[in-house]
Amino acid sequence: HSEKRTFPPGLTKRYRVTRKVLGVGSFAVVKECVEKSTNTPFALKVIMKKAVNGKEHMLTTELNVLKWVHHPNIVSMHEIFETTEALYIVTDLASGGELFTQLVAKGNYTEKDASKLVEQMLNGVAYLHSLDDNQIVHRDLKPENLLFQTPQPDANLMITDFGLSKMLSHQDDVLTTACGTPGYVAPEVLTRKGYGKPVDMWSIGVITYVILCGYSPFWGEDQAALFESILSGEYQFDEEYWSDVSKEAKDFIRGLLILDPSKRMPAQGALQHPWIKNRNPDHVDLL
Ligand code: ADP
Ligand code: MG
């Protein structure tokens, strides 16, 4: 297999890279690998340096930060290998697939399940946003970057792909289809006025909306129309799909889909919102 020869020797010494491709993103191909000494499977993210476009220095700095990030709702990095062409990042394996895939299969989630999923996202994001010296803004939160740790129905949700987006894309990329459908992007990113923590909170608002009803709050025939829709900040809770959804859920979404970033709930605040905090405890189900 010709590809095998291109893996750095340090990597192949410790890991066996399998043929299984776990996913393909905008910048990376993710494969499965197995740590030889323990037979433990991991994910191997291969990023071609072409994508970094002369910002290698930034990439190295950021990767050093990301190595210290450890939280149950975040895909951790274990090791990084580098060649002149590519970066090889060994991370936790999330074998349950993307939230996106489950969402498509289910159509939408019950409120209770949605609240649990959103709480896990918030826990991960609150942690990233609170890191002392190096607060990390994800900037690319969307169902494709939310992975289940295992295939079990109650699997832990983990955020992937954080921190890298600002290095791997020119700001312009967000305005092109190269990055996929930018339906989750905050308005201030589109106008290039802001890239702070509230950017992630907007995305969580969009994700919450989508997982409750199965469609997006902002919409357009083409990309220009979609941007216009996002920039207007206007969206509806259409009776047909939202009449049975609680007012707490709608209030939660309203607290996030606010044009002014400074008025959006921060992650810690969102965790205190009644829709998250006062969710029926699990044991009620068992009675
Ligand atoms: P990109 O930065 O190119 O978007 P991602 O990190 O989002 O790359 O990975 C692309 C896809 O690969 C994800 O959407 C997911 O399907 C899969 N993937 C990424 N990380 C893992 C992982 N740790 N375990 C399992 N699958 C993963
Ligand atoms: Mg991705």
C-alpha cells in the first residue's frame, strides 16, 4: 500500500493505521488507527499542510494549546506527528458517528433528549470558553462536528474540530461553499465584525432549533439569500412544527439567536437556563 510509506516513522512505530476511513471534513481525512502496545483504537486526523496556507507557526502554537484540553465532551488530542506535507493528530475515537447522521435518521429529537444533548455541548463549550490563558472559540460548531463516543443510544456527545478552524481557513472561506453550508455561522462572522465566544453560542442556538424541529431557522434559495436571512436575525417558530414545543425551549433559543453578540447568553448562563437546568430528572422515566 503506497500510502503507508508516507506516514511518519514515529507514528507507524506506535500505531497501526487501518483502512477504515471514519470521515472526511473540509481539511482533513480521519482514519482509524490502533495503538500497538495496548490494542486501543484511536482516530487519526490527517491534515495536509497545503490547507494551512503559510500559517504553520500559528498551527503549531494552537496545537500546543489543544494538547492540554481535556474534557468528557471534547475529543482530546493524544499525539501529534508532523512531516513536511502533513500533520497527523491522534485523538479519542468517537465510534458513534456524527450527530448529523442521527438527526437525519430521526428527523428530530424529543425535548428531553435534545436538552440532554445541548447540555453536553454547553459543558464542552463552557470549558473551552473558560480556559484561563487560552480561551478557545470553536467557530465551527455544527452537527457534523458533534460526535457520539459510542454507538449506544445514551452515548456521550463530543465536540471535535475546535480551535483549528481559524487557522485552517481564511476568513473568506466562511463566505464560500468550500466550508460547506454556513447555516450555523453567526451574523457577526459574516460581516467580519466579531469572532469571539458569542459566535459559538449563536451556533448552539441554531443547532438547538434544528434538533427540535428537523429544519433550519435561516434559509435561502442560494447562499446570498441564506446570508441575508442570517443577517436579518429573523426566524419563526412555525405553528405546524413548534406548537407542542415548550415555552422554555423557545425561550432558550431566543436567548441565543440574538443579533447583538453581547446580549446572547454565555455558555455558563445557558447551562443555568430552566430548559437545561429544570429538565425532568432521568429517574422519572423509570417510575
Ligand atoms: P475537518 O476539520 O476537516 O472538518 P473533522 O475533525 O471535522 O475534520 O473530521 C471530519 C469527519 O471525520 C467528522 O465529521 C467525523 O465524521 C469524522 N471524525 C472526526 N474526528 C473523529 C473521531 N475522533 N472519531 C470518529 N470520527 C471522527
Ligand atoms: Mg469538521
